[in-house]
Amino acid sequence: MDAASMQALSDALGQSLRVEVLGEESSFEAELERLARLTTSPAIWIGHSLGGIAALHLAIRQPQHCLALIIIASNSRPDGSAGPQRRAEQVAQLERDGIEIMFRQQLAPLYGLTGEGPLCDSLIRQAKRVGIDRFRKQLGYAAERSGLLPLSTLTMPVLALSGENDVVCPPIFSEEIMAYADASRSSHHSRAGVGHLLPVLDAPWCARHIQYFLNELPG
């Protein structure tokens, strides 16, 4: 989960969340191995966007360490056929023009932002703190990721949250994640009028669904 989403949810839930920002290793597979070494104690995992993709893969690999899985605006698919070219163009602009211009011109429109305003400025400051090298690796992970195998199973309770107006990970992607989960212990909720930045734009709505989901967990 990115720091902005984590902070928004942490504030709304009234409790601190440990966050791992992706981008330490040179490949998605190596990054999953790094995260697997960190997640050796049972815990509830929350992932937004690419973080949700990583959490999905880890939950299937080591379900004994995942008490429950909360996936926000994410998906279980591999990158599309146009993905590698799009990621390469993003990396090229990132290295040529820097994070701010690339974010305002390419990412902000995908997130439903105009490229101007306090929220966009805040996200750019966060991206700059993450740094170009880590950002470049995240783009690479998005291009490299494989989809979940049809026979994969999520054995833990799963909550999926999506934004109705999300063009990056529309609600149908969350419905696809539900196909891997136990329907009796899992659920998907979609927020009307919100896009990919759901946990930032409506953290209280996310927190309400997360708290209800946590309250229903056994034990």
C-alpha cells in the first residue's frame, strides 16, 4: 500500500498500520520473495493497487501467514498486451522529465485527477519521497506480474473494495478476485462516484467496511 493510502486508512480506522512500499528489488518475483521473508507471523494484510496484486500473490503462496486479506482497487490479471509498451513510455518520460511531469501528464488522468490541485500536489510530493529508482521498479513490477492461475485459491476471508469510476482497476476486477475466495467469508463493495484513489478520496467509507469485516472475523 502506498503511504498516502495507508495514512488515510490509519486515521480513519483509528489505529496504526505497518506499511511496506514496493520497490526494493529489481524484479517483481524478487520483491515477492523479499516480502515473504518479512511476513512470517500471521497478520491481516491490506493492499491498494499494485500493493494488492503483491498481497494476492503472497496470500496464495503462504496462506498460513495471512489471517485475512483486504484488497482495494486491485486485480488478479497479468498486465495487458499494451502494458509493456505503456510502462516503457512511462519510464522514458520519468527519466526524461522527472516524477512531477510524468505524474501530472500520465498518472493523474488515470486516477481521475486534473493534474492540478492540493491532492495532486500531495501525491507528487509522496512520489518524490519514494524516488525515481523505486518508482521505476514499481512500473517494472506492473509490467512483469503474472495473473493468478485459474486453480489458485484464497483460503482466508477476503474483502475487496473498488471505486465505481476506476478506469485502472474497475469493479469487475474485484469480482474476479472474489472467484478465488470463499464466498461465505468474503465480500466485495463498490463505492459510487470514486475512482482508483478510493482509500484517499473516501477513507471513512473504506474504514467502515474494513471495520465491519474485521468484526466478523472468527476469534
